[in-house]
Amino acid sequence: MSTENKVITSTENKVATSGQNRDTVYIGKKPIMAYVTSTLIQLATFPQVTIKARGMSIGRAVDVAQIILRKTDAGHSIGNIKIDSELLESQDGRSRNVSTIEITVKRNN
């Protein structure tokens, strides 16, 4: 077996330690076009990008994917769609389920 030493730059280290992938866009409360632009920029670098949202932001994530699919003529397609739920603890200490969605948008070559 051979071992390779890899030099990790500070940016790669930050991404690795925070657990966030550069090919993932997390949907929040910003305007929809901010997420569309971010996803399109990532698609210029990566062959596919995952749009993730949970709770009340799920509809916004679907809107972002549909805008990229229908309004841009860049040749993108929707890949896998994963729906799930997470068990979260609220501020008052009670547990509750929150729905999540992951939509994969692919670049057609």
C-alpha cells in the first residue's frame, strides 16, 4: 500500500471541518434569485449541485430548482429528490420532527 500526503489549504480545511460541501446550497430566507444565482455558479464548477432545505423553506427549494430547470436555457435537469424528516429539540426542550428535502440539479453536457 502506498500513502500519499495531501496538503490541505485553509479553505479546504474550513470546508472539511464544518461539514459543508461546496456542491450544496442550503435554502433559507434570502430572496429566491440569490439561491438560483448561487446554484448556477456552483453548476459552472461541479457537474451536480444539491439544494437542501427543511421546514418552511422546502417550497422555496422547489421554486429554486424549477426556476433553474425552466427559466434558464443552460441545459440542466433534476436528478434525485430525497425527502426525510429530522428529530430536533426545540428551545423549550421538547422534540419535534422537521421535514427536509434534498434536490439534485445536474448539468447536461
